[in-house]
Amino acid sequence: MRQTTEAFRSRYRAAIHRRYNPWLHGTFVMLFGLLAIGAFCSAVHRVQALEWLTVPLTLLLFNAGVYAVHRHLGHHKKSLAKMFYARHAGDHHSFFTSGHMTYDSARDWRVILFPAWLIVLHTLVITLPLWWLIAQVNTNVAGLFGACMVLGYLTYEVFHALEHLPASNPLTRLPWIRQMRRLHELHHRRERMQERNFNIVLPLMDYLFGTLYWEPEPTPLSLSRTPMTRMQHQIDIAGEPIAVLTYAASVTRWPEWHPSSLKIEGPAGPLHAGARFAEDIHAGGRSGHLRWEVTEYLPGRRWCARAQGDHGLSLLLTYECSAEGSGTRFIRTLDYRFEGLAMRVANQLLLKRRIERESAASMLALRERAVQSLASVRASA
């Protein structure tokens, strides 16, 4: 059975040593890096114009190195980098999944930042010998090279942390950060992580090697000038939240309990963020076709998907679950809008009341069918 993000996070956090201090971790990396940069730069004097080319060339070299390590060692198990593969593909990509990309507290930095000792290894074992070799020819080039190798490391750490910030943080709205956050989120999709978007700071190598993948962010319904119609219903269902949401998020089973859902074309089982499916509907007395994409799945807590349909129809569907006594309180929220004036008028005059009745009926049917399904699962077990 596929490990859920929430279950993995709980296990990972429980395994973090109680004395781990995320602020000490981050401060050590930053201070060591800045001191190393200062030490390398101390030997740099009266830099010539041509020598300044060392800065962009070294940063490009570092960018290429990070790309190669991330692509070939971070996502493919090799005998010389088993620990890195386990920490990256195993821990980091299980802790952060598409639709669940933000950390909850500073202690989660443990799975974002490299181990604190790695910057020491990078500086003393990799950068320092190369600095010494180059210094035999040109001390300015050597100093700039060493400083930029450490600067590249710090930049990687900072950008990677920013790419896992909560979306409410103002830094996430900076254009460069926003674009890299989007690329990194697409990289964290299960079907993309071994093939696409390996750069963290600048997607140059992804572009050059044909591994760059981009999808624009869906425009939130709330940003449209067209007013939305919201419908929210809740019901108590006998069963644990994880089991109830698993049933409700299994979209191929929607026609079992929702009167408007006629046919689903998509994968079986609960769908995770990034999954897509299509649906034929008959809602409010009108037939139509919807193209869905799941945007979030937190097992036992929340499931979200958005859809585009005929007549300029856009929808945002959210399921939320919480424990209520020995059962589950299930809340279904539907936000939708029509772009065309005629359909907006029809919605106000007729469609909204019909859809409201169908939504209320679906909740009663969901409770009945979910309880039957959960009982069947328990009986077979």
C-alpha cells in the first residue's frame, strides 16, 4: 500500500533527534559559508577585467554539477551514493509531494537542508584542493573560484528552502522565486521527478539538456472577475477519516453516489495531486463534459480538484474530513462559475437550485455507499 505523505511525515518527525536545532543548523551553514567566502576573497587583489569571468563561469560550473548530481545520483540508485539517494529520493520526495510542498515548522528544515557537515566537506575536500591548484597559476582566479563554489552551495540551500515556503510568505511572490517554486513543484510529481526540472536556482542545464518542463499555475477562481457560486454541505459518516476520504477521492466511484456524475475516465483508487481525469455529467438539467486535475490530497484531511467544462464552466471541488466522535465529519465545498452572460443568468434563475438539490442528495448517497464500502473492506480483511 502506497505510503501517504502525512503518515511518512509523522514517522520522519518522530525519528528526528530531540536535540536537533534547526536554527543552529541553518546558522552554522550560513556562517561557515560566509567565512569561507571571505577567506577565499582575502587573497584577491586588483582583479583584471578578464579575471572577473571566473565568477559567471564558476557559477555555471556549479550549476552543471548540481544538475548532474541531482539527476543521476539523487534519482537513480548508485553504489557510490546510496546515502544521498535514500535521503533525497526516499526522504525528501516522500516528505514533500505535489500538492503538499510546504513545511509546517522549522524542524522540517531537517529534510530540506543538506547535513551541516556537507558544506565543510564541499569546502575542504572539493573546493580547497582545486583552489590550491589554480592558485599556482593565478591567485585572483583561484580566490574568485573558491568563493563562487561556496556561494553556489549557499545559493542552492537558500533557494531550495524558499521553494518549500508556505505560499502566504511574501518572498514567494518574487518573480524569480515564484518561477523556480513552480518548476520544483512540478519536479516533485511522482511521474516527473526522475525526468524533469533538476535545477534549483537557475534552470539553464534543464533547458540545455531538454529536461525542462513547465505548466502554468492554474488561475484561482477567486481571481476571476466573474462571480462564483459556492455550495457547501456536510454530513457525519460512520468510519475513520482516512477511509472515508479514500472512498470519496476514488473518482471512478463517483457515479455510485453522485446523481450528476454519469461516467468517469481515469485511474482507480484515491487520486493524488497532479492526477487528471475526465467526467461526463448531467447537472442542473444540462449535460456536459469536465476535465479535472487534482491539486491536493492530504489523506484523512483534505482533497481538492479543479475542472474546466463546457460553456466557460470552471469548478473547484474540496473535500474536508475531521474526526467527529467515533465517525467522520465530511464537508463538501463546490465553487463554480460560468464566463458567459447567458449561462450566469440561467444559473441564477434555474441551475443553482437544481444543483443545490443534487448536491444535498449526493451527500446522503455518499454516506450510505461509503458505509457499505467500508463494511465490505472490513469483511474481506
